[in-house]
Amino acid sequence: MPLTACKTCGLVQHLDEVPVRFKAHCAQCNEVFESKHLNSRARTGALALAALLLYLPANLYPIMVMEYMGRHTENTVWGGVKALYEDHMWYVAIIVFAASILVPLLKLLGLAFLVLYRGSRWKNGRTKIYKWVCLIGPWAMLDVFLLSVLVALIRFGQFATVIPGPGIATFTLVVILTILASTSFDPHLIWKEGRN
């Protein structure tokens, strides 16, 4: 039986092999040590593929439709980034670009690599990619993007009619699917593949 230290309280204890759909808890603080996900690789791959398929429509379809003094405009995510940049709101443009376009794409590509690549080589590299995916995860925030939409609603609310476009639904789905894909991946697979 291997020894395992709890990340919360530090208690070192023996940990048997955890069956699928079960969780191992710390004897002292009840923190979850390990839980096995059934079909983790397939589920992660399916969710990441669905998010990748929706990624293009999410960034190409208009997320906001605005009627202003008889003019009809449809704004995409990229169009919003460009508009913020042209209005000299460079920092906001960079944050919206990173949180809405760049980080979700990098996260999905990292997950795709972890799902598709099997074998005993480069375990340390794949572990770093997994940690990197977990690290950049909070930056793929829908609330940063929605905040920019709300700023537009408040800024133009008295003078214009602003309604959500069809791209907002696909964008939201991309964010949700990306979160589900990253939480369903079992990082223990990286190290257990080469043992057999």
C-alpha cells in the first residue's frame, strides 16, 4: 500500500487502490484524496470536441445587436475587442481578448493534447500541461465578457436598444463545456498509463 500525505492537514496514511466511482477520504480531516472518474478520457474528449466545434460560431456570430438612432449594428466578440481598442480602452480590450478568445482556445488545445496523447513518454510534460490548464482556467471567465456587454447596455441603454445576439448562447456553451471538460479529466491517467 502506498503512503499518501493529505494536502489539507498533512497526515500521512496508507491509500489502497480506489475503485471507479468511489472516493478516498483523509482519516483526519475528511478531505478527498482521490476519486476515479468512469471513462474520464472519453468524456473529456467529447466535451472538449463539442467546445471546439462551438468555438468558431461563438466568436463569429453576433453577441450583441444594437439599434441606435435608426442604425442597426451586430457586434461579435472580436468586434467588441476591436471597438474597445479603438476607443483607447486597451487594458479592457486585452482582458476581454484573453478571457474570451485566447484562454478558452489554449485550454481546449491543452485538454485535446492530454486526451489524444497516450503513452509512457513525457509524463512530466503532460503533468505540466495539466497544471497549466488548471492555472489558466479561472482566466476563461464569462463574467469578464458579460461585464463588457453590461457596460455597453448601461452606456447606451437610454439612447439605444441593446439585445443579446445568437452568439451569446454558443459562447456560454463553450465556457460551460470547457469547464466540464477540464473537471472531468483524471490526471492520474497520465502516470498510470506507463505502469501496465
